[in-house]
Amino acid sequence: MYCIVAAASRPRLRRAPAGLPGAGKVRLLDVDRGLFVAVADLPLDRYSESAINSGLANLDWVSRVAVAHEAVVESFIASTAVLPMKLFTIFTSDERALEHVHGQRARIAALVKRVENRQEWGVRVVLDRTLAAAAVPKQHAPARGATGVSYLTQKKAHRDASKELASRARETVAALFDRLAARAGDAKRRSASELPAQGGPLLLDAAFLVPRGRATAFQALAARESKALARQGYGLTLSGPWPPYTFVQD
């Protein structure tokens, strides 16, 4: 099972991606009016519990399968709502899959209401060490023959400057998150320590659930914020739109 799709009319599958390696064509199961499940048949020898457990040790294989799964989910992004399923959500038959969906019908209805006509946008902010260091007032090296007291004073000044930069960075990204969240229907901030970042410390990793009608304004705001932050030594990256991965998983 790839995803659950809410749509006014039955989605067309002519351009649906191939899906998982070895899988059959993507097809739709009718749940009830306006709700469908995107599924495909899998060969048991390649996707049995033991085969999957064995494959999980191969990062290249996992990556290929995950990308293929996400491609199918993202092909429904224009629908009223798409609820991505976790990778390797597998049932023994169409009937078992539909039974599962019907059993979760109230929860699914609530999720559809939460994300309908909305898309997820990601924002990440990193600290550019070079630019940030240039923005900090330079400390003069102790003169030759300087006392130990002056040397320790110099060291303390360096530590204080680093603490001030860290405090200012926290305040900066917190204010940025609030401004962006005000333009979104919902927002979630993940721990900045969850993912590494190239180019400097990851200060913000956040997801925003943005109504389609506000997407252009949200992108414009992010672009303005990026330009302003760049002068202070921060790098902002905007990604999306995506299906609402972050907002359908509690």
C-alpha cells in the first residue's frame, strides 16, 4: 500500500510511476465515495518478511525501494489530500487492505480534513561559520610581554562572543519559525540535532503545512528571509512542495 488518496473524482494512473522494483502496476482500490487506496501487487519471494529483513541490511536496496515508494506517493500530490503510508505497509490481499482502512476510517477522515488542499514545505537553516566569524568583532592578540591577566581576559572575551553568537542564533531562528508558521496552516520544528548539515551547524529543521492558495506568498516570504539572513551568516534552504509526510504521522 502506497498511500490513501482523497479526490473529487477517481485519479488517473496513466502516468503513475513504476513503483517498487518487481511490483505490479499501481492500481486503485475504492474505499468509499471520494477515497481511494493506491496499491500494487508484490512478488512474495522478494517482499516476504524474511526477504525484507535481509534487504534492510543493504542500504542501496533500501534507498532504491524508498525512492520508488515516494515517487508513487508524490504522483498524487495534486489530489485533494494524500496520506502517505509507511514503506513496506503490506497486506495479503485487497480485502485485508480495505479492512484495515475501514477500521481506521474515523482517523483517516480527521487526517484528510487536516491536510486537504495543503502541501508540506521544508525549511532548513545552517550557520555559515566563515560569514558568522566575520560578523563577530575581531579580538586583538595580546601584545608581546602582556601579562597573564590580559591573556585570560582575552580568552574570556572570545568565550563571551561565542555565547552571544549562539544566543543570537537561537533567537533568530525562533523568530523566523514564528514568521513562517504565521503563513502556514500548521508547523512542526524538529530537533536540529536529528540530522547533520553540510556547511555548518543545523539551526533549524522545520516543516510547514501550507494551503495551496498561500504557496506563492510562502515561497516569497522564505526568499526574503533567506536574503536577509544571508547577510548575517545564515543559509536558508526551502524544499517542496511535498505530500504532508510530517503531518500524518503522530
